Amino acid sequence: MKTLKLLLGILFISTSLVSCQRDPVYVEPVVPTISLNQLLSSHEIWYVDINKTVGFGETPFMQFAFTLSFRNSVLYANNNLVGLGDQGGGYGIPIGTYDAYDMILDVDHDIDGFDSFDVYQIDDDTIELYNPFDDTSYFLEGYDRSNFDYEYVFYDNIHYFLQEYEAWEKTFTSEMGVLNEFDNENYLQFLAADDDSVFRSSQDYGITNTDNIIWDYTGVYGVGDITDDFYLKTLFLDYDSFDDENFELTVLNDANIELYHITSGTVYEFTGRGYIQILRQKEDGSPSTNKKDLKKRKQKTPKKANPRESTRA
């Protein structure tokens, strides 16, 4: 995770709030004065504002991506929060190739195959990618790597970060704190399914292969914000079989988190095991379709019909 100054976060938030006050789909597109290739390369990073999506369809690789970059016919994406800002020099990983012509963007994704979009320039920093095959529009906001706030995106999506490991292993328990039931829990797993709210826990110990963990309990979880501290989060675990547990969650680095148990005053540290990279590669260099790669961004705003009409014959 690349650390940037908090000021950039404030600017990012301010820009997002201003842009959220209008619905881009009703804005008359700008008549481009440059080619589509020049437009796509006018910004190093295009942030996929998933909550501005209009339409009822989904393009899989767009749902995975936090950012896209168009570099010499190769399409790059930041699909993971682990390594965000560092992976690929900030561009992420290559996920396919593209061809841009006559305001049409054709994408050949390494796993999903061919897709095509009509591109509309909304303003100097915003483009709309309209998929005529499922009548859905995605809106991308342009930045350069130097002014894109990777840190804000990371902390605003902590619940996805928790899903990027197959399991979290308890590696430290403080001597301070009252004995409690959670002392017996040694592994946590946050599942990327349904509404991103299911977790499992285990009292196993010293398991080297996460596939061999026996999950004892299940429930729902949630991550919340704390007023006046953007970097500190709350985590609650609502067990199906007994009372819930509440923590303050601190991210120590890309592979370690700290949980402060509010009731007992105990501090725990957990280390991520089994990093799940979206669109990973096999040993022979070919893309993997590992079924564990299920994490995708969910649109929090209500879905609505797209007034955009396809102009293709």
C-alpha cells in the first residue's frame, strides 16, 4: 500500500462529493478534439466509480477493478487492495489488450474474452464506457499516479481487503486484557459472496495449509468508520451460535491487522495467509480462473435504467 499525504485524501473526497452531485449520464458528452487513444492516455489512472454505474448489467472485469490504465494497447487494472499503489508501478497488473478507434473501445480480456464499449467524454477528467450488449454505463475519473490517492481508496474499501486472504491467522495476543471467548479463536475468514457479510472462525492451531482448516463457527460481519479517525475502523462479528464480538481494527501493513477487543481490552494481531490475487497467473504464464477469485465490487447506489441508447447498427 503506497502512503500518500492525507491532503490528497481530502482533495479526492472533495472531488468525489462534487461529482456525485450530478448524474453524468444526463450530461451532454463533449465533442472530442483528440483521438480516442489520446483521450485514454491523457490520464495514467482511471478510477472506476462503481457507484455511478447506470444500467442493470455487469461487465465482470469492470466489477473487479478499482482502476484501469490504457498503455500502448495493453489494459492494466488494480484489482487488489494488497499492493495498491506499488504493484506494477501503480498501474496494477496487465489484464488484457485493447483497440481504440472512432470512439469505440474493444477489449480482449485474458479470462472474460471480448467486450466492446462506446466511449463518451463527459469532461476533461471523466469518461463513460457504455456497453451496448448489456445496456450498462461505467464512469471513470482520470488521474495521474502522482495525484491519485491510493491510500484513500484502500481505507475506504477495508472490507474488500479482508477478503484478499484465504484466512487470517492469530499471531499475537497481549498479556493485558480480561480472559474472553475470543481468546480461543485462531483463524478468521471473510468471504466474498452474497452481500460481503459472511465470516467463519476456527479454533484450529498451527495449520500450514489453509485448505485444511476446520471452520467451527460462522456469522455475519461488518466494517464501520470511526468519527475523526479515517484510519481506524470498527469490526463486529455477529456469530450465529453465540454473542457478537466488537473490535477496533487497525491495518498494520498489507498482510497484518490489529484487533482491539473492546469488551476485554485485549489486543490481537492477525496475519493474512494465502493471498488471493484477482486474475493471477499460472506457472506457465497463462491466466488462472481460480474459483476463489470471487471478490468483486458491489454497487451501493440503487440500480436504474440506462437512458443511453446504442448507436451501433
